[in-house]
Amino acid sequence: MAEHFVTLHCGPCASCRSEAWQHVRDGRLRWEETQYCSASGTQACDGGWGPPPPWVRERIVAAEGTVRLAVGGPDGVPLKAVRDVYGLTLAQLREARENGLQATAVEAELLRTKSGGPRG
């Protein structure tokens, strides 16, 4: 379930700042987003469990990039771990198995942890 904290929204200006990030809390993927403007004193926060919404993930990927992970097989991340983290349908899981998975660094670390693989 997403959490929300919102105050009045100002029009974008040079003082507006926006941050988006992911982290692992209690063995689960969590995302956070904060927007604030020091000139007008406005602030908006959002967050939730699991993969972030596309517009938040795009900002994280633009800032940090991704790593390509093999899915399934002897050298890949186990299918169960991928399905647990991303909540993929069977068709999406099959596509990830065939083409690999573009994961953020935080997602990759969580998948490695869940699969019992080496860290880093």
C-alpha cells in the first residue's frame, strides 16, 4: 500500500527539487519519492512497497542505470525470486527468462540475497 503526504503544489521553478530512490527494508523492496520547493515551502512525498511506478523507476534508472541479470537456469536468478520481487505474470516471467532482466542496483542486490547468491 502506498503512503502519501502532500502539501500545496507550486509551479516548477529553479528552487524545486525532486528525489527518487529505492532501498530494501525488512527483506522487501521499497521506493520513495520526495518533491519540495524551498522558495514556496511546498512538499510532496510518496512511497510504497515493491517495484516503483514507471515514472519513478525511470528517474532512478536515468540516475543510476541498470544491470542485466540472467533469469533461471544454473547461472541465473531463480524464477521464484524474480516473481516474488516483481510480481510478474507467467508470460512476463517467460519473457524475463528468455531475454534477461534489467534491474536497478537495489533490485539486483535484493534478488541476489533472495536467491542465496553472492553479494556485490
